[in-house]
Amino acid sequence: MSEIRDYTKASVEEFASVLASSEPAPGGGGASAVCAALGCALGEMVGSLTVGKKRYADVEDEIRTLMDECKALREELLRQVPADAEGFLPLAKAYGIPKDDPSRAEKLEAATLTACEVPVRIMELCCEVIGKIAVFAEKGSRLAVSDAGCGAVMLEAALKAASLNVFINTKSLKDREKAAEINAHVEEMLAQYGELAERIFLGVREQM
């Protein structure tokens, strides 16, 4: 993989086709970021259907602020797609180093840590967006509450999917203290924001 292509500029059809191929990237990390970006966009959609409506005039300023924040988060999530591929490249190269090379272990360890960084960042962004989706679900247009619920479900899926891309790498780290530190951060995000996303889904479901 000599050149990193930003598949967020491709069609959905092309992205899915490359994802289905034997290409090492995009993979689970990139797919997680796209899923999260779409979930974020659904929150923004709720906002778009809320602002300007007399019934929601008292929350309009708050909703507009949320929409601006979500737009920035969505854009950052999409930037994680090529970033994830870029983060994986050193690891792919490290696995190709001959096993008798004395520098192999050190390079492999460093590359494994690098490969953890983007999936962790994707999770952190998911957590931020889930918190905002909760507000859209509570205060946004009732006509679009199902979209807020859909967004929460997609973000929970992205959160969990990105975590697997962390765990598969921390499993092979020689520095078990660092691995435990990363894993603890990931587990905390899964517990706190996975639960919040599920609460949003159940709350929306009750309104159906």
C-alpha cells in the first residue's frame, strides 16, 4: 500500500467495493468513522428540521449551536478514514521486516501503538457526538425523533467497531502496562457512551 487515497471523496458504491476487497485499507477503522459520520449527520438532520419552527423557538439557539458542533465533528470523523489507513501503513511495513532483524520488535511495537491511535480517536469523537444526539432526541422536532434514534444506533455501532480495532492491536503489545492503560480508556468509553446510546434508542423507541 504505497499511496493513501481518501475514499471519502469516492462514491458510496466505490467505498463499499474497496472495503469488500483484499486491500488492507480502508478496513474496520475507516468503516467505523464513516458510520459515525453518518450517525452525526442524522443528528444534524434533526436540527435542520427543528430550527425555524415556532414550536421550538425556545431551543433554537441551542440547536443551532449543536448543529455547528456536529458539523465540525462530522468533518473530523471523515478525516479519520484516510488517517486510519495512514496509521496502519507502518504496521503493515513492520510485519514485513525479516524476523532475524534486531530492530523488528521495536519497530513492530511502535507501529502497533500508532495503529491504535486513530481508532481511539474515532471512539472519542463518537462519544462527543452521542452526547449531542441525546439533546437532539430530547429537544429536537418530534417529527424527526426517529432519526435521532437512528443516529444513536449508528454511533453505538461505530463506537463498538472502533474498539475492536484497538483491542486487536493492544493484544499484541509487549508493553502490557501501556496496553492496559489504552484498554481501560476504551472500556470506559464503551460503558459510559454505549449505555447512553442505548438509552437514547430505548427512549425513542418508546415514542413510536
